[in-house]
Amino acid sequence: MFAGALTLLTLAACGSDDLLPDEEVGEGEVAMQISGAVEGSFSGTASLTVLGPESVVGIGITLDDGAGTVNFTGLTGGPRTGTFPVGGAGDGTNFQGTVLLDAINDVSIGSGGFANLNGGSLTITSADDRSVEGQFTSTGQTLGDTQAEITVSGSFEAVCRLGAVCP
């Protein structure tokens, strides 16, 4: 259930020092909308992590004011442009998407506000070793006692932050 969130945390925590950026690249940005079980427009920061011999790509979004997180992980082959499906296990050709909504508008839905994204796409329009830009639209289902549909969509610039693993 929590595999996507744990995967991104693992990606951010692992790696050797020689892969870490030498200096702060900056903070990425995201503007997104959430509809369905929770409604609203949000902004925040976005970070890029690339790890391992398969160059697994992770995009982590942190919404302002601790409102929640959105994570996309599992695409292999490093940062590149293209449109990639969201859903499933993140098998190398797609992204696994997860959402943690516990603090959004003080509403707790599902199991701690956790949702798996199981449809839609993430498009990367610009990519290099230190950043990716693009947009996403994805739907999913909250987990736990209260199951509800959620849709997230937005645009992002995710950057490799100091202390994160990138090529």
C-alpha cells in the first residue's frame, strides 16, 4: 500500500556521496488541483531523485503548509521527455503514483488520507540530469474504511536538491 511513498523515501535516503550534487540547484515548483474526495488548488515544491544502475526516476511533490505530498516513482532509464502512464507497480515503463492527503483542509480520508493513483499520465516536456518539467493528470482511489475517488492534476518543475541522489 505504502510502497510508492516508501520507495521515494528510500530513493532520497540512499546513494553514495559521489552522486550528490555539489551545490544547491534551487527549489522546484508545482501548481496543482485536487478534486473528488478533497477539493482545492495548491502550490508547493517538487524534487527530482535518480538512483541506481537502472536510473530510477522519482518526482516528489510537497504541498505548502504541510497540506500533503504526491509522489511519482518507478520509471527507469533516467530523466527524459515523453508521456508516461501512471498506475500499477512502476515497472520501469510507467510511474507508480501515491498521494498523502491527511492534512489537506483538515480532512482525513481513507487510511490516513492515503490514495493510490491508478490512471492518467505524467508528461515530461523538458529533462536533463538536474531537473524535469512537465504536467500530470491522474485519478485514484483512497484506501481504508472510506474509499473515494480523487483526481490530481498540475504542472511542475522538479529539481535535484542538495542531499538528493541524482546523476
